[in-house]
Amino acid sequence: MFKPSQSKWKVFLAFPTLLCVVLFPATASSAVDSTPSPSPSVSPTIEPAVSPSPSVSPSPTVSPSPSPSPTRDARFIGDFNHASSLQVVVNKQRRLSPVTYNPATIRYFTGTPISIDAYQPLKRMAAAMKAEGAGTLVLNSGYRSYATQVAIHNQKVAQLGQTAGERLAARPGHSEHQTGLAADVSATGQGCVIQVCFSSTKGGKWLAKNAHRFGFILRYQNGYTFYTGYQFEPWHFRYVATDVATDMFNRRFKVLERYRGLPAAPNY
């Protein structure tokens, strides 16, 4: 049998090893230097951290105050002393300040002057009264100056005597008409012009129930002469602004003095 020599056998055994080195030269090296190179760093998209809100109770939501109406309803609310206030209380114990006060006025359809503050509300009230079938409102008397009130007061006193005359006509400086905020009204074709029977007319009834919607109050109510010093005047309406008039109506106040916590004023 053929038997290779020892040297040839060594060459034969070494041949596979050389072949592995030739075919896979980097494998051994990679296994030794094995710390892998990191992948290219790509910064991940991270949502920004939101700092937690401090533990403080949130402020309450406050509704904005309503803006004053075009008729300046908010003017002088609570001030019933100065003549230019929409809330002024003038009676036989409370004289206007200044006594010869003269407001800014505008003439109504009939040419009768009235305060510019009461003009638009009066127009709206007249329009509603007509639209609701209660008749056409007429302004018989609005603003009266100090001098005019002198003449009217003297006339009524001469005609009826001091006591009876002053139940109808105020002394100069004590009349609501001088503020321009008072309106003596009637309704076309319904009669009872500047008379107590106006309260029984369609227009008079409507005004008594609805005037507050437009900022007016029936100033001299039936049965309150002992408090106001004036007889029942269902034709005499006074502008005090919508919020006050509505509050008085809802709370059933019949007399402005009582509403303001003022004493009765039956006499001078």
C-alpha cells in the first residue's frame, strides 16, 4: 500500500487552514475588535416638555358689565340730589340744585321740548303703544323753565287757592318738569286730556302697565297724596332710566321717595 511521506502529509493538513485565511481574511479580526460602530445618530422628534401649572386656583370667569344704553341709563345711578341726574328726586321738601337748572332739551313731534335723555325713550314708548293698539301718544307738556313754573304756579294758586293749587302745580324750583324728565301725556281721540279719567282710557291703562319698559314711572299714583303731596295724575310720567323703572315695577314700589328711602313730602 502507498504511504505518503510525513512531509507531504503536513502540507496536506495545512492546506485547509490557508484556504480559510484566504477566503475569510477579516472574520477573525472582526471578532476580536468587536465594539460595533454606532449607527448614524438621528435625533428623534420629541414633544417639548410642558411645565406643570402651579397649584393655584384659577381665577373665576367674570362676565363683562353691560354697556350703558344710548340713553345713558347708567348716568348718576344712585345720585338723586343733583338736578342733572336721571335719578334726581324733587318734591315739596327737595328743591332742585341749582334752583334755576336748565337742561339740554329737544323738541318732540308736537314741538314740545323735553330732555334729550328722555326723548328717544319717549319715542320708543309711543311707537310701542301704537303698535300694540293702545293709541297715538301725545306729549302735552315736557320741559318747563323756572320762569314758566312761576307763571303756572301763580295761576293755579289764584284759581284754586294755595292748598288746592299746590296739589296740581309745584312751586318754582320744586317741579319735575324743570328737569325735562317729566312728560304729561294723552292719547289722540281718547279724551280725558290731563284729567284723572285718563286712567280709564286704553292709552292710560297701557302706559300704567308698560311705561317701565322704556324707563318711565307713573309718578303720582292714586292714593299716595299723603306721601307725594300731589293728587293722582295718571298723565304724569317721569323718566328715571329703564333699570330703575323696571326694578320699581317688579318690586311694586308706587312712590319714588319710598324706593329711595326718603321721607314723605306732602307739604313745603
